[in-house]
Amino acid sequence: MDGELGDFLRSRRARIRPEEVGLPSHGRRRVPGLRREEVAQLAGVSVDYYIRLEQGRGPSVSDAVLDAVARVLRLDETEHAYLLTVARPQKKGNTARPARPRVRPGVQLLLDGMERTPAFVLGRRMDVLAWNALGDAVNGFSALAPAERNIPRQVFLDPAAPGFYPDWAAVAAQTVANLRIDAGRHPDDPRMAMLIGELSLKSADFRRLWADHEVKECAYGTKRIQHPVAGLLTLPYETLTVPADPDQTIVAYTPEPGSETAERLTLLGSWKATTAATNN
């Protein structure tokens, strides 16, 4: 994650045309978007100060300066929060964690009690840590090896993913944007570095999207899945952070009661239960 702050700021500068902020656009420009000197001028800081910020040499930068830079670069709320995070990286130390963080029994009971709602828990790096029966019926987590239970790996490395997600391009972009937020919060996580390296090596789509430096929370939305048994599922979703562990998030699919997707989920749940009973 070294250089992340500078890369992010440069990518945000590049998307803003000078005329959008009241600057003349004529003349030859070596780089697209705003120059560093122009950002510094509009933010009310010295050029040297802004250059040091892009180079990651401004650990004591104030909220006022970061807020001004965010205003100039027209960052949205999520991007602004990301800027604050990567501009003040956590001190390096022992980042070792258990290979598979545990989900508290009470959280698993909560998932299991949501019998009509497909739900699962995501941890760091978008690892899938737990799920309920219907969540498994939709996503097939239990059929995967533990190391494969990771959303980015599934989206970018599973050859079946584009068929599973009819809107694969949007899902891929959202996955990368959410993964970058996690990477910014934990810049010294070696497993994150390994994941990014693996995906960059094996997926040209991931490399392209990662280079865009987009950041976006997956707080809620709608995802379409072409399920091999249930057919097309249109799944609104909500995410809830586990209070006792901010690195764990419950994802719950919430189709409208009585909708075609809700009816298909009911049939899928019955199929899953029948299959499990037969296998036992």
C-alpha cells in the first residue's frame, strides 16, 4: 500500500477539467486534469506542502487541509473518508491475526434465525466467514474450500462468475471499490497484499479496476444472480456491521415479500433442505 495516498490524489486530480473549477484550459498540459500547483492554489496551501502530501510525507496534516483538498477534488463522502484514512496510516506493528477469524455463536444464531432471508458474514478482505442455509443455497459457500471463500477471488478468478452475475461488470467494479476501502484501513495487512498481488497477476480486469482507485462502500443496493437451480434472482441487500467486531459485516438479501424472487427463494430453500436430507 506504499504510495497509495499519492496514487489516489493523482487519480482524483486527473478526472477534473480545469474549466470545472474556474481555471483556463488553454495551453499544453502534460497531465490530464488539474496540476498539483492548481490543487494547492485552490486549497489554499503552498505547492511544496501539497507535493509533500502527495508523496506521503505529511503525517501531521490537519483536518482543515484535507477537507480543503477534498473540496477541490470534489470527493464524495466515501472518498473523503478514505482520504482521511490513507493520509494518516496506522502505525506499523504486529498485524498477525487468526487465519480464519471466528464469528461469535450469537451472530451465527442470528443468521440461522433468518430462515427466509439469505444472509452471510464478510470479514477482512471480503472473506466469507459464516452463512445461513438459504445464503448457502444461493451462493454455494459450503462447496468451496476455505481459501476460496472470498468474494474478490470468486468474482475475478471463477470462470463461472460472469454467468452467475448478469451484471458482472458492475459487480466487479463494486467489489474492487469496496476492497480498496478495506486495504486503506489496514495498509500493513500481509494477507491483503497477497490477495491484491494474486488478483493483479491472474486478472487483467482486476488490474484495470484497481488502477482506477475508485472507493465505494457496499452499504445497500440490488444484485442480480442467475442461479443454476432457481433461475434469475433480483436481490436487494442491506449490510450491517457487527458492533463487537467492526471488521465483520452481515449481508442480508431482502427481496419484496410475494415477489417472484421471494417465491423462487422459498423453492430453493426447500430444494436445499431436501438435498441435505438425501445426502445424510
